[in-house]
Amino acid sequence: MHARMAKRLAQTPPSQRGLFNRVYAGWATQRQCIRAMCLECLGFDKDGIRNCTAPECPLYRFRPYQK
Ligand code: SF4
């Protein structure tokens, strides 16, 4: 694993490390990769992702945790 990946994993909440391990190993689906990106973007705040205020983001329509 690349050193930057290991550093980022160490900063990832334990509940999300499985997801990021799959992403870094290349086993994650596109949907899981998007979830990982959004979680990182908003500091692992699921409500923040649901209420994301950046419709200009290319991932906006695909972000997780929408109702
Ligand atoms: S959709 Fe929102 S939370 Fe997801 S990456 Fe884009 S700006 Fe960040």
C-alpha cells in the first residue's frame, strides 16, 4: 500500500476503514468509490452529504445517503 494511502487510512474513522481498504485494494464498486469520496469530502458527515450544497459537483447526483 502506498504511504499516502496508509496515512489516510490512519485518519479514517474505524467504521469506514473497511470501505477505504476495498477502495485502495481495487475491489470497490463505483458506488462504493463515490461514497468514499463524499465521506472524505465532508469529513465523514453523512447528514452533510445528504444535504450537500454543491450541485455543481460532478458526483452530486450520485452522492450517497439521499432520501
Ligand atoms: S457530492 Fe457533495 S459531498 Fe460528494 S464529493 Fe461532491 S461536494 Fe463532496
